[in-house]
Amino acid sequence: MENTKQHRGGKLFTCLFTLSFILMGLFAINPVSARPATVKMATIEIPLSAFEGIYQNKVNTFAYFKVTAVNNTLVAKQIEGNQQFVLTRKSELAFEMKDGDGDETIPVAFFKNDAGEIAQVVVAGNDTWNKVKEYVPVKEVKLSADQLKAFAGKYEFKEKPGTFLQITPTPTGLTLKQLWDDREINFIAISDVGFLNKEMAFPLKFTKDKDGNAIKVLAFNRDSWDKVKE
């Protein structure tokens, strides 16, 4: 429910919903228990209010959207961010939405659980969001300057050699800079090796060696970047 059309490495910084919907094709779908209905609109019995609630991304668990019924559509608004999408109904459980640029129509399919309740949504056929009872915000932790310094350095994208990020400590966390376009984004610490940009639901998780120095970072729980020795 995040703008793609960037350099392959640039997907790190796309706005969450469309990013997940279009670029997360590596992940398998696990619908709760049913297939989306293919009934005619005239036979629709499920009210739009049944789809309302909070949905959490299955892979990037920091990503949440709140779905609300508005007139004859559903509106999905990112929690802790500014992204918002309108879901137009096509059949009883099938909807569609436009991508961040409004150029592409993306299918959105809801699924029921065994009790007949709406429990899951799959976007673009490959990105799963589970309905949850509530949004649980992360808590910021305070790291010392020495702790933050251990993450500083240049990192290369494992899937695309020659694509680099620069990590720099700040008084409150880290700044990540894309070296191909100089774009920067700030992160707060949420653990001794975890960082998050709340607005983009963009997590970083570092791996350290036995001496406590960062040697790699995982972005969005899937993109691996290796620290470059300089």
C-alpha cells in the first residue's frame, strides 16, 4: 500500500505501499483460506465496513496501513507516513488501486479466514498484508556515539555490485546516503543493531563481527549490503 521506477538499489527509498506491491515478487503468497470471489457486483453481500481495520505487512512488519470505508471505496492510509491509496471495488473480494504515479492499475485481493472474517489482503498477486488487532509503535533506544560509530562506512549492494550506500552517525541515530543520487534519509535506533525510518517504514538491521564492527546491513528485511573495506 511505495514509487518504484528508480534505480534497482533505489527501491530502498520508495514509498512503502507501492514498493511492496510491485517489487516484492520474491515472496510467496499464503492466503488465509479462501480465494477472492469472482461474482458480479449485483450479488455483493459483504459490506465495505467488513474490510476496515489495520493491516501489517507480512515481510516488513514495521509497515502498517489503516483501511477505512469512504463512500463506495476503501481508503488505505499509511500509519506513521503520508501515503494514501483509494481501493475501487471490482467484485465481492477484489479491488484495484493506482500506483504512486497513477500510471498503473494494481489488483488488490482480500481473503477470509475460517470464521468468514476478512483477515488478509494480497496486492499485485505477491505482497501479503495480515489484518491485526492494533498498531504497535516501535520504541526508540539511545545508543552512545561509540556504538553508532561502529556502523559508519560504505556498503555495496550484494545483488548489484557497484551500487553503494554511505552510513554516517548522527546525534540521534544514522543517516543513509545513496551514492548514485546523493539522496539521504535519517534513522532512529530501535535496538543495538536495528534502525528505522518511521515515515517510510524502512528498517535496517546490521550484522557485526566478533570485534563489534558492522560488516553488513539488511534493508527492508531482504536486501543485503556488504560493508566495503577502505
